[in-house]
Amino acid sequence: MNKENKKKELLELVSILCDNITIYLIDISNLNSNQISFLRKNFHKHSIKMKVVKNTLLKKAINKIKNKEWNSFFPILNGNTTILFSNLNVTNITSKIIKNFHVQEKIDKPYLKGAYAQESFYFDGGNKDLNILLYLKSKEDIMIEILNILQFSIKEIILSFLNLTKYKICEILEFLSKK
């Protein structure tokens, strides 16, 4: 790879790391081309892109970001590294695709090396955190749940108030009718 191509690749990786909400680093070594193609198609259906990267180039891209938290990926950048990325919040979907692939193929590959999702970093070196990421709720999901709980509570308060008011009005009318 010549210098110009390396520079272009480096800038692309910096862009991937900075512009995407969900980033997974996985190991797909020992998967055959049919399995990789199957994964790529499943990821693509959900706007998740898949790219095999060189670890040294990814380290250089992380250094360019100038965010010390990203440096915590350095220890896992060895062996085969494939990056999954999306500018959508697809944390659950990405994990589900990997988990389903494990079940279907009866293998533990691809295995999760690390991930950046919901503005947090996850490091695995296996598939333990895959379950955590599988059930991780987005901030939007949590806000919707809170609003639904509040909405239910507010409805109950209003209904109680209306029922109380109805009885008070009845009492007042009854009192007035006696006079």
C-alpha cells in the first residue's frame, strides 16, 4: 500500500471512529467466505457496515482522535480485527446478529473484542459482554419508558381528581338542594 492510500485509509478510519454511534471490534478469523458474506449481508440489512482493518492503522487513527478513552482499545488490537460501524443506534441489532450466527453455525466466532455503544466502551476478549450489549437500552428507549410511567401516573392522578371533583360537586349540589 503506497503512502497516499495509507493516508486515505487512515482518514477513513478516523471518520468511522468519530462519525458513528455504534462501533464493534470483532474477530472473524477462521470463518469461511460464505460465513463472512452471510454476516456482511445481515449487517448491511440494518445499515451496519463491516470492514477488515489493520491494527497498526487503527491505532494511528485512534491517536489522531486525541481522545484518551479510545486508547483503551489498544490492548485488544491484535490478531484479526474487523470493525462494524453504524451512525444509527443498532447496538442490540448488532449483538443479535452475532448471537444468532453463533447459534446457527454452532461456533463462537465472530467473537467480540470490544465495542463503543451508548457513549460507553466495552471490552470483552470473548463473548461475555455480548449479552450485556444485546439487552442494552438506548437513552431514547429509557426516556420513552420513563415518559410512559409518568403518563400512566398522571392519568391516574387526573382520574382520581376528576372522581373526587365529581363527588364534591354532587355533595355541593345535594347540600344546595336541601336549602
